[in-house]
Amino acid sequence: MRSLRAILRRTSAPRLREPAASNANQVTAGVASTAFRSPQSQSLRVHSFVGKLNGPWHKRALQAFMIIVTAHLAEHLVQAYQVYVLKWPMHQARGVLGQVFPWLIHSEVLHYGYALIMLVGIWTLLPGFVGRSRTWWLAALVIQFWHHIEHALLQGQAIAGRTLFGAPVPTSIVQLWIPRLELHLLYNSVVFVPMIVAMYYHLFPSAPEATGMRCSCALHVGPGTA
């Protein structure tokens, strides 16, 4: 009987260690699986954030974005008023913020940064628009893309310390025909107008357009067709 019990102990001992090895393998597999899923999870979180911006957060995001865009356009209008109505010299016509922070008006980094932020903002909020509003918002995106290219040329010249077209100061392409003050007031206005039209159609969509909206921006749904 003793020899039989000894044999049973020997045969059963390895089996008692098998669950530990199995648990270790499961932990290792779980860690590896988590590592492989991590980039996908991050991508899903990004898509979820953009989706919320164009869904339940679209109304607030548009309000904040339009405040920034309107304030920037107002700065250009004030600067033009200072030059053409108040007859201030160009170097003193710095808008509102430029009177407090003079370096703002001369910073190509700041101008390019704003153009880039505006481009990204228009592009990010585009999926929330449908129908006619999407067409007008897309038009603003195309115009702003070119506006951004013009600022990129100015920023590149400032970084390189060399100007294009033999000009004494950094100069963009269209600036060869239109002075900088008037040109960038024009750019911001031309971008702003289709944005306002897009906002109108977004706030007052037709019935078919409203069915495709994922946000709560609509103030009134019309009976007409898109």
C-alpha cells in the first residue's frame, strides 16, 4: 500500500504545477493582446472625439470656433479703419490687440498659426454638415487652404531670412497685385462669407437635410427639399 501511495504522489505532482504554468501563459497572452490592441484603442478614442465634435458637441464647438473667427476678422476690419478712416500710418495701425501687444502684428508665426488653426477647425467640423450647408462649408475650406498656403510662403521667407520676387519684405503671391492689409482682409472676408451661408443652412435645414444631421444645431426644419 505504501508503494502504491508513493506512485500516486509522483504521478499527481506534475499535474498540480500545470495550472500555474497555464495561468502564466494566460497573463502573458493577455499582456501581448493588450499591447497589440493599444494603437487601435487610441485610434478609436480619436475617432470617438471627432465624432462627438460633429455630433452632440457640434453646436458648442461651432459657437466657440465662430467666436474666434469673427474676432480675428474684426481685428482686420479695425486695422483697415485705422488706416482709411483715422488716417494712421501703417506701422501704427495694429488693430486692437496689436496696440497692447505690438509684436503680434509683426509675428509671421502667429499669422501662420492662426491660418493653420482655422484650416484644421473648418476641416474637423466639416463632417457635421450635410446638404447645402456642407457645400458652402467645403467652399470655405478650399479658400482657407489657399489662404494658409499664402501664409506658409510668408512664414518660410521669415525663417529663411530671404524674400521672394525681389521684395524688401516677405511677400506672398497675390500680394504682388494687392497690398497685404487689403489682401488679408479680403481673404478672411471671402472665407467668412461661405461659412455664414453654411451656418444658415445648418441652422435652418430642409427636412431631408435634417434627417442626416447628427447634432442638435437646427433651430427650425423647413418642409422644402434639399
